Amino acid sequence: MSWGSCCTFRHSRRTYINQMIFLHFFCKIILECSKHLFG
């Protein structure tokens, strides 16, 4: 495994985790908004 692929893998993995965190908060915000709108 070369340094380039290793760094790319680590970077893409961190980006993946950031996307999961972003989606998690995004869904929470949508749920809260829908609660206020329809609740």
C-alpha cells in the first residue's frame, strides 16, 4: 500500500464520517421542524 492511497483512504473515511454526522443532524432538524409544523 503506497502513501498516496493510504492518505486518500483516511481522508475519504473522515469525509464519510462527517457526512454521517451531517445527515444525522439534518434528519434531527427535519424531525423537529415537522413536529412543530404538524404537532
